[in-house]
Amino acid sequence: MKYIPKKQACIINDFYEDSTYIIYTPTYINLPFQPTGAGFFYADRGYFVERDNLKMHLIMMTMKGSGTITYRNKTIKLLPGQAVLLNGSEYHMYMTTSQQERWDFKWIRFYSRYFQQFDKLINDDSFFPVSIINTEFEQEIDAFIQYIKGKEAQKDIPLSNLISSLLTILCEQVTFDANSHFQKNKFKAIEKVRVFITSNISKKINVEELAEQCNMNKFAFIRKFKNYLGITPYAYIQKERINQAIILLETTSIPIGDISENVGFTDQNNFTKQFKNFMGITPTQYRSQ
């Protein structure tokens, strides 16, 4: 999409009534991170925002479905469990992905004189979605939304601290991806199991057998796996199955029943149910896009 200087904001607020939408005016303008708003949108297929003159910054994270974001001459889909950092003063457009029934996402809005430093670390002068494997990130967003909705007289300082924490987690996640060698050494056995899961996703995967590969009992294995990846082995296997199904739906014409088997689902109805829980639409609807 071509950049148009000083474009007026175009916003179609097509989201469900039970969405949360909060605009906030900070009291202390000298804090390092000034909160200005937050929300949890259940956006319908007509939701659309386009602007380039918002003197604030945005953190967004998809919970279900997907959104399409255009920013810095790139267009990406923001999938469940992914987050982005945007500079609102630059051209950006985001909308519910075409033919999605809806896009559920959480967002916070803020201003900071330190934005450029974090932007450099997270986006590296470009624009990248960050896959979140640390459950603390969503917890911090939820805490921010609940706190900004509260009746406390002085909110600015704790909200500023939460923004700092969210940006730090994003930086840590990017660092984790870039320096995975350190993590692989620290959790060498778990990393071996993670690779095994990805390579054998079409087969039946037994958590007890995975624990045996690490010479651990089941409960110690689950605890260490979650410590490493932020989710349980069961949740990781399910997420990996859906991710590989998405790739097959987008890049092949393989029948959906065969895709179900290829990613380890023995029952196509269960595959459809789990896919819809993860993406907000059925595999058939996703492929039709």
C-alpha cells in the first residue's frame, strides 16, 4: 500500500459490544512511559483502521482469529500468540483478515521518549511480529487493562511500569530467538524433545515417552518444558499441529481430511474443532481465503 503523507485517519469501528475500549489521559507527563489507552476488541470482519498521524505508540497481540497489518511497506498476518510494536505517527493499517469471522486482539496505547530504542531492538528498523511463548506477556496486558479500568486515584506509575515490563518481554523474546544457542544449552534435553515433536507431528506423540527421552518423570518433564517454552507439552503439540496445518492449507491443495492426518489428528471433526478454536474459523473457510 502506498504511503500518503498526512493522511486523515480512517476508522471503521466494527467490533462487538462486549469489547473493552478505554481512552486515558495521564496525569504525569514526565514519566518514561505515559499510558494513553487500552482495550480488548472482538472485531467483526468489517473492522478497519488506517492512519499515520497518531502521536502515540501501540502494542497489539492476537488472541483468536487473525488481523492483517500493513506498516513500513510490509503486510503481515498477526496470528494467535503473536504481538507487534507500532509507531502510530507512521503510516499503518490494520483490519480483520479477509473472510475471517472476527479478530480478537488486545492492545495498549502509550507514549515514550524511549520508543526508538525499543523499536530498534524489537523491529530492527523494519517490522516483525513477535511470537510470544512467555505467558507473563498476556498476564501483563490483562493487568494493564484491569488497572486502567479501575478506580484508583493514582494509576500512572504502575501503568508506566507495566508498559516497561511488556516492552522488556518483547525484547527478551527477540533476544531468545536470536541467541537460542544459550537456551539450547541450558535446556538441551527439552530442546531435543521440541525438535522431535516438530519432526514427528504426524505421529501419535505420548508425553510419558517424551519424558523418558529426557530421563525425567512425567511431572518434572512438564514443569521444565513449561519453564522453557512457557506452555505445557500438550499445548505445544496442539499449537504445532495447527501451525503446520496452516502451512499446508496455504501452500498445497491437499484435501483437508489428509491434512488432518498429516498433522497428527486421527479424527477430522476434532481437527476442525481445534483449528476453529485456534484460528476462529474452520480449515475450509481459511483455505477459501
